[in-house]
Amino acid sequence: MTVALMWEARAVDGGGDALLAWARAQELPVRPLRRETLRAPGDRVLVITWWDAAYDAELPELPEPDGELVSRAVHRWRFESVG
């Protein structure tokens, strides 16, 4: 089964580039099948990682950034592929 973890954060006003750089620099202890980093208006950053694992498996996730980088708590979602 393929599981996708989505991590989305909103930077403080004007801090989108700093948050994007922070997210790109985060190493996970295990390499996912795929990792993609995206940005959106409003200084939002999204990181999606894909894993060959059961839906409820313990998987490494990006941490919460320092409060100075974000304007709210990180949102996290988990999806399974229905291919």
C-alpha cells in the first residue's frame, strides 16, 4: 500500500522564502519513496511524502518549525492510494 503524508504550514507575513528553505533543509531519518515540496500564495508551504507502508504505520514526519517562522500550527493529513 502507498501512503502519502501531507505537511502544510503558513509562514509569518513575508516569511514564505524562509519557511520554504527551512522545510527543504529538513532531513528525515528514513528516505520516502518520493518527496515533493510546493508553495502557494499566502506564504504557504506544502511537503508531501510517499511511503510503502500500511495506513497506520509509524512514519517519520517533518517537525513543527520554530514559532518565529509560522503564523499557525502545522496542518497534517494522511492519505492512502486507491490506485
